[in-house]
Amino acid sequence: MADSVFKGNAITIGDDVSTDDIIPGRFAHLRSNLPELATHTLEDRLPGFYERAQPGDILVGGRNFGLGSSREHAPVVIRMAGISAILVRSVARIFYRNAINQGLAVLICDTSGITDGDELEIRLNDGIVVNHRAGEELSCGRMPPLMSNILAAGGLIPYIKEHGTLDSGT
Amino acid sequence: MGKTLAEKILAERSGTDAWANDIVISRVDLVFVQDTTGPLTIRLFNETGIGRPAVPERTILFMDHAAPSPARQLSTDHVFMREFGRQSGCVVSDVGEGVCHQIVAERYARPGEVVVGADSHSVTAGGLGAFGTGMGSSDVAVAMALGRNWFRVPESLGITLTGQLSPPVCSKDLILYLIGLLGADGATYMALEFSGPGVASLTVPDRLVVSNMAVEAGAKAGLFPSDERTRDFLESMERGHDYVPLFPDADAKYAGAIRVALDSLVPVVSCPHTVDNVSPAAELGDVRVDQVFLGTCTNGRIEDIAMVAAMVSGRKKAESTRVLVAPASRQVLLRAIEQGHIATLVEFGATILPPGCAGCLGLHQGILGDGEVCLSTANRNFKGRMGNPDAFVYLASPATAAATAIRGCITDPREIS
């Protein structure tokens, strides 16, 4: 089972973070070597991100996070960098499914008041993000029950191994 | 109340009375991966423990993104994919065959089918009236294993087309115009559905260009009806038997409506570094171009190559501009040879690349230098897309690419006689 409460510090990044920003195509030769691929996460967009990210940190984006390619390596390397969850104003469709399928929570809320380094607490079951620095509570959008169940199982493949089928989740 | 194309296809394939925003479990008729997403998909498929793909003969493993491979690691990924193909009975489309989406259109996708690829441009099949959509490796692995997956039925944005394009304006200009209008997230989670009297003026190759880029507005699918044009295309691919007519109901409900008079469109260019940064080609001023790239799943078809060859015939390319041409498939390359276009392009000064994705995603065949500018007929211009975050990519139609290759700076093709 995946955690339902995440505490970590915010690493902020702006709008329109593409999957080419997250892991550029020029590193395609490393896609079967995920630990090495992960060292290049977001390096064009936030140089030093991989070294800076601490286990549990929460990546905070703006609009249309994860637009672009279907590469599931994008959420995989973000998770491998230590990120526990992603908060965004809005998220591109394929990235959203991919992240949940990898057991990486993506929550949609108004991220405009979150600043870099803020101490955040996500309460998944309540649909709430607490910003301890600002003393604010933000409510986040709910995902369909099937997606919640996939996330709770730790991802789509663990879900299928557990259930053998998709049908029980809808 | 009637159904949209997305509702019709997903209702039929899921065996339910599906409407927009419902979550359904649908049959998947065709599943594919390519060489940068395939190895992870195969590993995840193996992890499911299901062992055998549901329908191996409709599960295709394409080697097109690194074709031929420029690095030992990618070559080893190819070895892994071929081996899985041998063991599982899945179809292997090897180096030199061409880009997955083009081959899906030539050989596989049928109107009314659900087509899932581990590549975001799997929306291309919407040009044939198939519900094509891109997914990640876990979802595609599950579709391979079960022959099914879950979908939220998208709401549809109805795009009504009237009139017809005035050459050298291309269907690429239509979709770039729409993405500029909608923005890069203007259709997120939705399907774009094209209808109206202007649809009949667009051939299936024209439609494939439009559907291909639906994802650049965030859309889950870009759907055209299946009509006489669809029949013409399938017959030209010697699979007229795959034709079935498919139209939305007249009283279908759309989440929004946009009307586009095709006659009113002009050649446009998507400027760095976002696809929705669209301006008329004539208004860009003097943008010097180091490399022109004609190809990809967007605009590497025989019609594109023929159009460019006709425009550059008897001319020489601008001295300081490299011109790269990658036919989208082996069939396209063969036809281009038979029709004499390859000789015309080589005489013009172009470099011909093998069928495949070439430099589109920056892993080989045309990586840009620091500060360089490329005008490409591809579908993405994100920072770093063509292998260098310090380079600049503009997107345009094949006609604008030809005019730009002649002049050496971005040029409205209407200026070239």
C-alpha cells in the first residue's frame, strides 16, 4: 500500500514543464539504465535538481505539467530523484496516468501561493494540502475511484498483479 | 440525444451505453510500442505475469526512433525487442520500415477501432476514424496483456470546417492555427472532432496531419469521420475491405464549438519553444535557418515529399541551409523513388535520411548546434527537442519548409512561384 500522508519541502518549477524538460530525448540511450537516466532529471530546466532533491520533497508545478511525450520514464525518474508527490495547477493527460501508474501521486490544486522550500503536508484521503510556512490549507481535486485504487496499490502493474483484471475497480 | 464519434467508438468497444465522462473498460484492437518506450513496456508486461499478449498479431513493436541506432545501449534495446517479438509472436517492424504512426495508417488501423500506442502521437489514427490515443508503458503493457484497458470517455470539442484550403496552404496550417487558438492545454482530456462540409475536401493524408497534432493542444484524440475519402485511402493501401463508414450522430452534444473557414487560413509557423506560439509565416521578419527538416509522422508522407519536390524542382537550396528529408516509411521512400522526387531533392541539395523519426526527438540524424535554427515539419519544438537546449525549432508545413529551404530564411510559400 502506498502512503496517504506526505510531508516534504517544496521544490517549485514553473508552468508548461514538458517531458522533454523532465528527461530529454537525447538521453534515450539511457532508458534501460534508470539509475543513470535519473541523474539527468530536469537538468535543462532546473540545473542541480537531482543533487538538490531530498527524499520526500514535493515537486510543485503550475499549468499543464508533463505535456508532451508518453515516456513513462518521466515520472519514474522524478520518483527516483526522491520526490514523494507532485502538486500542480493542471496536468497533461498522459503524464497524469503515467505518474499514478508508477505509484507517484499527482494532486491538482492552486499552487500559486507555494514558494520554494515551503514545508508541505499532503493528506491524500482528505484531499488537503497544508502549507505550514503560510499556515494555509489548500483543497485538491479528487481522482476517479479506479485511479485512487491504482495509486493505493502502488501503481498499475502491482494493481493488476493483485487483481488480475481491471474490472473490479470501476 | 445522439453520440459523438468518441462516445460511439468507446460505447461499441466497451459494450456499454457510454457517454462523455463515463469510465469504461474497452477492448483495444491494436497495441504498439516504439523503441524508446518499448523496452520498459515489455519489462512491465513481463512483471504482470500474464505471460502472453492477448492478441500478438495485433501487437506491433516498432524500431523507428533510433533507426539505425546511434548508440550501443539503443542497439541493445533493439536486440531485447526483437527477442521479445520472437518469443511472444508480436509483430516486429524493424529499422528501415518507418515511423510507427505512418505504418499504423498504411497497414493496420481501421475505422471504429480503439488503437493504443506507447507514443503520444498515436492520436494520428484518428485521421482514419479510429480512436487512437497515446499512453505510457504501464497502460500499454496492460493493454497488451489483457487486450483491454480503462478509458474516461472524453468530452468532444466540435470543429466545423467549411470551404477548402487554398494551396500552398496545407492541413498543417489548419492544425497549427487551431493549436494557437486553443493553447497547449486548451483541449486537455478532450477529443477534437472534425466535421462540416470542409471535411470532404481533406484527404486522409491531410487528416492524419491534423489528428497527429491534436495532442499538442492536450487532446486525447483527434477524430475524423470515416467517409468516401477514408475508403479511397484504404483502397490505395490495398485494404478497401477494412472500410466501414462512421459518423457522429447529428444531435451529438459537444463541449464547445469552433468554426474554421479553410479558405481563410494562411501559412503559419509555430515559434520556439512552445507549439502554441503561432504566427503567420509572412510576419516573422528575417529568421535565418541553418537546417530545414522534412519528415516525421506529421509530414513525411508521399504527398509532402511530392509537394516539396514540385516546389524546388530545377532550383538549388540556399547555400547556408542544410536540407534533411526523411520519408516516413519504406513505402513512402519507394514511391518517392518511383515518382522521381528523390532525384529532384538530391539535385536541389537535400540529404536523404532513412525512413524513421530522424532528428525529430534529438537522438540522432540532425542534432542542432548551439544557437542554430531549424525549421521542421515535425510536431514539437520544446526547448531541447532536437538534441540541444540552446537551439531553436520552428514548425511549419512542407510548403513553408520548401520555400524556406530555397531562400534560407523563413518564407511564406506564397512568395515562391
